[in-house]
Amino acid sequence: MVSDRVLLTGLYVVAGLLPLVLFPRVLDNRDKPGAVGLVLLLLGASVWSLGTAVVTLATTMGLAFAGENLTSLGAGILATGWVLVAAEYAGFVVPSRGTVGALLGVGMIPQQVVAWTNPSHHLYYRSLSPSASLTSASAAVGPAFWVFIVVGYTFFFVGFLIFLSEVLTSRGVRRQQSFALLLSTTPVILIGSISVFLVPDVSLSPFSFVGMVFVVTWALFRGDFLDIVPIARQELVDNIEDPVVTLDEHDQVIDGNAAALELSTVGPDYTGVPAAEFFPDRAWQRVVDATESGESDVTITRDEQDRHFVPTVSQLTDASGTERGRLVVLREVTQLKEREQQLRRQNERLDQFASMISHDLRNPLNAAQLRLGLVREEATEEHAAAVERNLDRMERMIDDMLTVARSGSEVEETEPVDLPTLVADAWDTVEADGATLECQLSETASVEADPSRLRNVFENLFRNAVDHNTTPLTVQVGTHPNGFYVEDDGSGIPEDERDDVFDRGYTTGDDGTGLGLSIVTDIVEGHGWEITVTEGDAGGARFEITTASPPS
């Protein structure tokens, strides 16, 4: 019958060999973060278990001494590996020979020197001999033993606190990673407690640390937890206003700030989502194309609104230069693009203004000059009236063109405007012999607008009605559910011409400038409003303006 001592020894040997099974996987992933610390964890767990096996079988002073020292060696290597994995996870260190050597130099190396030279100073063991206990020698320990015990537990708790801090301060996949690694200490705490309180004669610690290293190995390599997040963490500023996204080497989303989540349509469960799905409107390919071709910006449509961004894609590498992923920053330039478009429209209006000055004023000017010469020769009323008419037309064109140059800019300051008063003032500026204004606005009707520009809207609509209809004529102003209207009972506008009447330069009269309704459109759009033309109740033209909020 197999004795308890032999059975336990066999179990310790198995526990010592199990971590070695994981070494091929560690070697396959040796370039990944955490691999160096994990090598020490596996080696420490293996040596600890095998050392305990030697102690269990020890029947001589020499074997007991060697077994206890091997157990201490395993504990020191394991503690160093644990704190190294934690420190690398948090981004505190990048493992190197110097880093590993420094950590081993603090604990394991001096501990082994003191332990193996104990016979000459007895600072580590006061006395040591084989014991009737199943898994430990009978030893009276010295002060050096307790010093190194404190160092080992300090390493363990530092690693534990690092992972606990990450659980409490991180979010998303980062929190899941931290929690998984923190849970790897559960077997150590649970089995260690059982060993102390229930079976003090049997050391269960080797089994607990074997369980621990398997969990850590899964977290590092099977779960791919440490591939990218620690590297990008310091570069990802959560509070930056521009969208920032961290991708792994497979272009899957690892993390993103609030601005990126607001832009995306994926929602909070974005971890592991391909970048092509994370960005809306098939924008990821455009981002890639823009960065490769050197284009300045990309447009992303979200909720039917175009937003413009200048993308920057940076490679993320570890200390060895190995690429780990990409950091995508989208600097929003929507307001700059809108301003650019506004300036472009202003320049177009200035070009049209210059064109009309050079061309459209030439004909009435030539006619006025010709008539003026005839006036000098014949001094007839007919020629004088013609001169006056052409000069009036020139004056009107100049006024209209100046209005064109000013009307298209966006309205920046508004105030409550008393509509009945403004309408009456605008009507007084129009030569409306034979025409009547019918104001159906309430006495308190008002709208948020630029008073000067809104008055220009009514003046041009009134003038358009008077100039294109015969008298008697009634012009009506009133409100509709979404704004206000100007309507006349004249001949109306043919349906096939309604889309053209707002075009700059479009006119059906010889004396018209074709600018009045285009000015109206510019001012309306400058307020953020809309204008349409339909047929009125009496068959005339009805211009409906839809405002941001109905007149109150």
C-alpha cells in the first residue's frame, strides 16, 4: 500500500511538471507583453513544487536543507515573476535583463546566498532536521528568514494592488482583463487558508500556485488581454474633444473615448468590433485611403449630418519595435469647412457683383449717355424722361448689387422683431400706386431675426409683386403654422418657372435686375430658414417662409 508520504511526493512532482507544459506556448508568444514575467512564474511554481517534494521525502539533514532551499528559491522566483507581470501590465516597466536582474537582486538572489551559506552564520536557520511532518523539515528560523519572507509577501501584495487598482479605475475590456488577472490569486488565498487552518501538516501552496500560473497564462495569451491596451493607455486621452480610437493589429477596436463613441453607431459593446463596423457610413476605408494618399480630410455622415475630420493614424509599437496596433485620431474641422464654404459663396457673390458692374450697368449707362446727347441737341421731354428712367434703373441695380454682396453671410446676431411695424415700414419704401397692403398679422406678432435684413426681404417681395402685376393689386402678409407668407392676387407664377425665380439674374421684365428674389433667398438662408413659392388662394404668387420657430 502506498504511504501518504509517497503519494504526496508524487503529487508534488506532478505539480512541478505541469507548469513546464506551458513553456512551449510561452515561447510561441515570447514577443507579447507579460511573457518574461510569466516565464519566471512558471519556473518558480515548478521549482517550489519540486523542492517541496524533496522535503517530503527527506530523511537526512542534507536533503532537508536542499529541499527547503529549493522551496525558497521557487518562492522567490515566483514572487518576482508576479510583480513583473503586474508592473508590465500597468505600463510601469518594460522587461529587460536589467529590470529582471534588479528584481531578483532585491529578493531571490541574496536570499539564496544567505540560505545556502547558513551553516557558517545560522542567520537563516537556527537549526534544521528532517521532521515527522509530512511536508516540512523541523526548523528554527533566524532573522534573515523573516526579512526575505517580508520581501516575498511585499512583491505579492504589490502585484495584487496593481491589478486591484486597474479594476477600480479602468473600464470596458481593460477592467475585464484586470479582473481576470486579479482572480488568479484566488487559488493562492483559498488553498493557503485551507492549508493553514485545516491541514497544517501538509503544504498545499504548490498546488495553489500551479492553478495561478494557468489562469495568468490564459489571461496573457489565450485571452489576448495584454496585447495593446497598456501600450495605448497613456496616449489615449479620455477627455479629448476629438474622436480617438485604439485598434489592435487586426484593426479591431480595443478602446475609444467619449467623442468616438458618440460618432459610432455600435454602442457601448464596441470591444472587438472591426473598425469597418465601428465607424459609420463606411468611413474607415475613407480614413485609411486619406492617410495613405495624403488627402486632407474625410466626411462622415451621422444622423443625416455631415461632419468633417482630418485623420491621423499612428502605429503603436512596444519597446522592441514590434507593431501592436494603431491609434486613430480624428480632428474635427466641421466648423472650418463650413466657414470655408461660406467664404467660397461670398467670393462667388463678389464675382457676380463685379460681372454685373462691368456688363449689366453698361447698357443703361450707354442708353443714358445717348439720350443725354439728344437732350442737348433737341431738349425734348421724351429724351429727358428716358434718361431719368435709365438712371433710376442704374441706381436700383447698384442698390441691389450692394445688397447681394451683403445678404449671403450668415446671420450672427438676432433680436425679437415686431412684424407689423416692420412690414408697414417696408411697404412705405415701395412705389405701390394702385396696390394695397393687407396685413393679417396679429398686433403682437414677432420673430427672432436681423431687423435690417428681414426688412429687405419684405421690400423685395413687395417690389416683386408690384413690378410684375397690373393694378389694382392686393398684397397680403400673414402667418402660417411654421412661419409667415407674402401673397398677392396678381397673375401668379407659372408652375414650370417657380424653380427658376430664385436664381440670380432671372427676370421676365426689361427693366428688372433679376436680383430681388435671389437676395430674398440669401437672407432667408442666412437666418437658417427656408422659402418656397406656390399659388395663392386668389391665383397670384404666394411666398412662404419657414422659420426656426413660428412667429409668436
